[in-house]
Amino acid sequence: MTRPDARAIQDYILKAFPTPDGEPEIVIEEVSASAARLRMPSKSWHLRPGATVSGPTQMALADSAAWCLLMHNLGFSAASSVTSNLNMSFLSRPASVDLIAHAQLLKLGKRLSVSEVRLHSEGHEQPVAHATVTYAVIFAKEGGP
């Protein structure tokens, strides 16, 4: 199996979840077997009062980063995999700039995938949130990869 690269995963997401302007909500900058880097461009609808990035927006980015790692490793036959657990710790107030996710694959088994994701505001080194994301691995065709 050829592993989908960042561009192939990005194209898949845009086809499955088209946006009104054709631009991705989340940009996949890098993906490898063990790590991924994603960017969520800052948009007014991501902000809550006080001009900070909302918790649900941060959770969506963390979840997407873990899913990208899964797709890179198992391919699109596992695209139906679902989040079975997402534990998020909000560490500090994110700035109203692009949000960056650094994801690391901790375990990839036959039934579960576990990733760790750190989020930070662009231009800031301190993490604003930390997540552990578990996916239940589901294949479209019987037998797996």
C-alpha cells in the first residue's frame, strides 16, 4: 500500500467536506508515519468573545491531526474510523492567530490508534492545549490493510 501524503489527504478532505470558498478549513502541512503538523487559519467564526480561539475549534484541530496520522498509516480504506476518546487540556488562552497542531502517533493497533497532539498559537512557543486522541479503527472492506 502506498501511504497517502499530505496533499492526497487534503484533497480527500476537500472532496468529503467541501467548503463554500473551496479553501480548506485546516491545512495539512506535513504528515509522516509518526508525526503530523496541521494549521488552522484564523477565522472570525473560530473566535469566542474576548478574541480567543474557541474550545470546540481547538478540539476539531486536534481530532483532525490524529485522523491525518491514521489516514497516512492505514490509507483511505480506514476513513470511516471514528474518535472513541478525546481528552483535552486547555493550558492557556490562544491568540487570535493561526493555530498549529503537532501530532505524534503513540500507538497504532488493529483496533485502536492513539495520538498525542500539542496546539500552539502561531509565533508562540508555549502550548495552548494538549490532547490525547483515540480512534476506533474501522475499515471499509473486511480484513484491514
